[in-house]
Amino acid sequence: MVTRADRSRDVVAMLVLLAGAALYAYAWFGMHNLATHQLVIPQGVPAMRYFDTYWQMFRVAKLFFIAGAAVLAWSFWSFSRRLDKPA
């Protein structure tokens, strides 16, 4: 039987994965706009500063993906452990 805690863990995992996907997409579009010169960079600010910011966003998004996958694995493990016990 699926409990409220199981559903909560699944919702948290999905939210973390969605946050990672949104951050990854934002960083990807930022890099794309930077590469195609569609991003307006103020005079005197190096483009590398923007590149580094988007690169760090990529890295944080990957951490979100890993955290979301870990929560999903934990949720699956706790559910399957409960099913393995004899009634």
C-alpha cells in the first residue's frame, strides 16, 4: 500500500528534478544567447563573466539532478523494503 510519506517523497523528488531541469534550460538558453550575440552585455563587462555564471548554473543543475535521483532511489528503496516484509 502506498502511504502519504511515499507520495510526499515522490513529489519532493519530482520538484527537485524539475528545478534542476529549469535551471539547466535557463543556463543553456543563456549560453546560446551568449554564443549567438543575442545577449546584450554592458560596456566594460567581459563576456567571460556571463559564461562563468552560466557554467556554474549547469553545475548546480547537475547537483539538483543527482539529488532528485537520490530521493527517488530512497523512495523506491523504502517502498520495496516495506513490501518485502511478510504480512
